[in-house]
Amino acid sequence: MTTELRVLCAGAAKGLVQALSQPFESANAVRISGRFGAVGAMQEVLLSGEPCDLLIVTESMIAALVGEGHLDGATQRSIGRVRTGIAVRAGEPVPDVSTAAALKALLVDARGLYFPDPVRSTAGIHFADVLRRLELHSSLEPLFHTYPNGATAMRELARSQGPQLVGCTQVTEINYTDGVCLVGALPQEFELATVYSAAVTTKAMQPELARLFIESLAGGESAVLRQEGGFEPVGNQATAVGR
């Protein structure tokens, strides 16, 4: 019987996990069973008692779950920092989002906004707050198209019809989705750069395989793949760590 490695993963790292799964499975005679979604949803699944060997969510959530005894802190590795960005469908004109004024002008003219869960998703919570700070939340709420995670939101944006549709989520979820184009990160005053980390659960059935997969995710061999997907190295620059 094939050994199974169970992974709970934030949507921002879904593309990376999927890209590395096949070679890891072949090299280690294992099948990776991944479940992906908003970080809050992944935490809920873990705390419900569902079997899990490895959790990939925000660094702040990892730290909290280590403190509560759900994760092995000695196994924690940072995967990278991910900014929150604006997307349009591939082939559409690329608007300016470099300033708050430019972003507001784009959103005022939008005919649909695609973004992840504004309650449990890091990017969704943040984008809803940006809309409030721009005093647009109430007026644009009828245009909201929200989904359980950013990858789904971007997939639906890619499938959508009609002009002037705008998406917002983690840049990795934009970069890993065919049919959408990253316009750019949110303007500096609205920037959210979230550090994602991985750790082995304290109830892991396959702790050694989980450690090996963390090395695959965070190690030097996947550095180029992470960079291409939108992960940035975690350095000394100030970072807003999302929920």
C-alpha cells in the first residue's frame, strides 16, 4: 500500500506544493494528499482532528499553533514572503495601481471584483479593509465575487465575461493561474506582505517524510521556482504578517 503524506496548505502556496509533489512522490514512494484553502479554514480543519502531517500557513498562525502544542516548532521553516496584488484577465489592458489614487480610479470604474473570503482568507480580509479605507466598500459591495480562496477567485476571474473586471489576492495565486495577469502589488500605503511557513504536526503519521517535503519547499533547490511564483526571500525588511 502506498504511503500517504497529508498536507493542509494555504492557497498562496498551492501552486508550489503541486509543482513539487510529483518529483517528491517519485523519489520517496509516497502519495501527497493536499487540501488547500484560506488559512483560517486550514486551521479549522487541523483543530477538528482531521489527520495531517504537515501544515503550511502564515508564520503568525504557525507560531500560535506551536504554542498551543499542535505543531513541532523545531521543524518550522519559512517558505517566503508573498505580497498581495491586483489582477486582470490575460490580454486585458494593464492599468496603473502604483498609487492609492490610481487604485481607487480603477476600482470605481470596475464592473466586478474577484477576491477570496473576506472573513478567513488573509488577502480577502486585507482587500476588504483597503476598500473601507478608500471609502468604496459599501458602494462596490454589489460587485463582489468572493470565493473560499484566492486560487478559486482567480480561476473564476479568468472564466468571467465582460469588461472592467478586477481581482485581488496573493501574487502567487495570480501567477499560478492561467488566464489572469498580475498588474502589480498594492500601493505602498496598502501593502500586505505575508510570510508563509511550514511545520510538522505533533500528531503526524509520517513526520520524517513531512520534514523532507518541508526541505523541498523551503530549500535551495526550489529557490528559482519560488521566485518565479511570487515568493520573496524573508529578509530584514519590515513585513506585515497576515492572519
